[in-house]
Amino acid sequence: MHTETVRINVILPKDLIKSVNKIAGPRSRSYLIAESLREYIRKIEQNELDKRLEYGYRASAEESILLADEFKDINLEGCDEY
């Protein structure tokens, strides 16, 4: 898949560039940096989704507890069991 690219200037620590050059191997630094940024962004987005899901699950659980509490005193004697 071909993606339009944009050239940017980035200032990075020298030791980080040495590591990038060592790891990039036959691939280019640009490719390695782009893939690293994609993974970083994916992790941040996943973390945000996890937080929203946790909030939703907690809200749903609290609502379920309140709903169950409303019905706790109902006498089911004589009702059919399913």
C-alpha cells in the first residue's frame, strides 16, 4: 500500500540515531520511525478505548446493581420458573 509521504526535520539524541541505524538494517530509518510511530499511536488509541470501555462496564454494573436492588423484595411465590 503506497502512502503519500511528507518530509520533516526532527532532532533526535545521537545515541538514539545510533540505535535506529543499527536496527533499521536493510530497511530505511524513515520506515523504522514511521512503523514505530504507528505502533505508538495504536497503543495510545487502544489505551483510550480500554479506559472508555472500563468506564462503560463500571457504569453498567452500577446500573445493574441498582436495578436488582429494586426487585429484591418481590415475592415470586406461585410464579412459574423458567
